[in-house]
Amino acid sequence: MNEPLVYLDGRFVAESAAGISITDAGFVQGTTIAEQLRTFGGSLFHPREHLARLDRSLQIIGINPGIARERLLEIARELVEHNHRLLAAGDDLGLSIFVTAGEYPGYSTHPEAEPTVCLHTYPLPFRLWARRYRTGQPLRTTEIRQVPPDCWPPALKCRSRMHYYLADRLARSAEQDARALLLDHKGWVTEASTANILLYRQEDGLFSPPASKVLAGISLAAACELGGRIGLRTTYRDVTTEDVASADEVFLTSTPLCILPVSRLDGQPIRSGEPGEVFERLMAEWNASVGIDIVAQAERFAHRE
């Protein structure tokens, strides 16, 4: 088959044949737990860590997907193996895993709702960030705040992200191509939209907001581990916007892009406004750990035919 496969509710189907009910609670209420993974050379990056985080989120909302973690890993690898063969040599995939509460009772005639479980892949959209490795990513603060922990705990990774959408919309209206830097209701820095934030200061090393206030990032942990290889320790503490503005270097970390330098905050440059030495060293370590030149790959496949 020359079409990508999707795993949906117990079986592999062609991507063009996959469909989810319009009365699924994932659409109606946004009750969707999700994980995003990526491949390097066709192999999934830290899949066990992602699946462990998926389990934690499912436990928080009380959904049992009916699939053991090891079986889910087998499905993910089988799906990636098939779909990666359809790509051009050197390209890579994103993998989305999501679980919803199933049919929304208020719209459904089914007395018992079974969870919807889906895994699907997509060519990584390198066009969205490839040039930022060299130019840096501008950030903007807005009046949209991070969801407080008494609404849902930071450890819950879900797709209810209207605040990301609104914050990014405001950030882009103030500065083209900017992303939102989200603060909590006390004004502390939490994360960027869909990314953790990591700072470097020569006298402090690497530092990031406390784990109790943000979603535990798989790529953030990887960046901190790589930082240790080049002699940088990592601490976790409350971070202010002044910390971000005065840092020697600032980075975003997330699964698709790995690590990205930040160039500006609210229109003002971070140091020179250019990617710094620590970013280059961390990226070199990341390249060595996955066996791929991450920037070169992103630039090569930023515009696929």
C-alpha cells in the first residue's frame, strides 16, 4: 500500500478511510489526551518517556484506553515502519497519539462510551521553524495567562489549548512570526505555546521554571541531559520576564524542533539577538545523539514538492 496507515480503535486502516464520529467527546468537549513524538532516521525518539507521560495524563482524567503501554509501543513502531518507507530518503515523521473519552453521552444513543484511540503520522512540517535555527524565535507576552493548576494540573497533556491559540494570535498581531510566552496569574514565566523554555546565564548555567508549574517536557529533559555533557548544570526555579530579557541565551524545547534559540522578547533582543555559542554546542550534542544534522534536515525538507 502506497498510502500512510492510521491505527484507529483496534485496527490499521488507510489514512483516507480513517474517520471519527462528530459526536466524539474529543470534538464536543475537547476531552483529548495527546502525545506528539518524532522520528530520527525512522526511529522514534524517547517513545517510552512519551508513553509514560500519556499514562499519567490518562490516569488524571480516569480513562483506561484498553491497551497496555508495551502494546501501544508495538503499534507505534509498526505504524512508523510502514509510513516512513513512503517518505523521501532523509525525511522524518511526526507521530500523534491521542485518546478521547469516546462518544459524548449528551449527543449519543450509546449507553456506554468506549474511549477512542488513534495513532497517525505526518511528515514533519519543517517549514514552520527551519529558518529559526539561524535567525531565532521572537517571543511576546500577552494578557492571556496560563491555565491555573486548580483548573487542571500542569502534568495533564491535553488538546484543550484555546489559550495557546489566543495568546499566539495576540503575539503575532504585535510582531510578525512571534510566539507567545505564557505567564501565570502571579506573573511568573511558565512556558511558550507548545514549548518549554530554558535559559542560560554564565554564572547560573541552565535554568527553567519549576516542574510543578509546567508540563514535564521530554525534549527539555533531553536538552538538560545534553547540557550536562558540556559541563552545564540545570536548576529549576521561578522565572521572571526580567530573567528572560537579561539571560545570555534563551531556548525553546519541544519534540518536533528539538531546541530553538530565542532572539527577542517583546521586541527587545536577547543579548545580540543571534543564536549563541551554548545553542550551537547543545545542537551539536543533539545531532551526535540522534545521528542526524537536525538543522540541515529541516532546511532540506522545509519545502517538499
